[in-house]
Amino acid sequence: MNYHDKLFRPISNTANGETSDQTVFHYKQTGNILTAEYAGGQIQMGHLIGLVDEHGNIDMRYHQVNEKGELMTGICQSTPEILPSGKIRLHERWEWTSGNKSKGSSIIQEQ
């Protein structure tokens, strides 16, 4: 699975997360290395880097600056689902490595 040049937007997130339907992720992929820039809603700017396995699962690390000016960091594992339209939906399990170090889950979908 290749995520290169795809745009994703969250469709759900737990309350302790900072992304919303106003956040847009722009994915880039070279080989099995995935990167993205994202912004919108509570997030001024964010970046992620991850590795994609042969099934399209992503193991990533992210950092972002929120609207309060705080630098937040975390880890995330994403599992893809291919929708009938052919678009990708990612089911994410994440954990803050900064702040309160809580865990959460979100779903983002290709635009």
C-alpha cells in the first residue's frame, strides 16, 4: 500500500486528542518510509515519520505545536481499511509521550 501524496482528515478522535475534522494530513511515502505535515484546528503545525509494513500498517512518531504554543509528542500505530470507494480509512491507536502521557484512538480518512 502506498500513501504517497494522499490527504487525510480525522473523522473521530478521543477527547484527549488534539486533531479534529479541521486538521489535514498530507502524506508522502518513499519505499516504506512515510512522512507527513499536518495543521488545522488546535494544531498550528505537526510532522510525523513512520514505517509502513507489507500490509499497510504504520508505526509512527509525531510531534506538533498546538494552539497554546505547546510542543507535544507521541507514538501511533495505524491499521488501514479500504472503503468500497477505494479510499483509505486509518484506525489509529496513539499515546502521548509528553504532557499527561495518556492514550487514545482516532480514525482518519482519505479525502
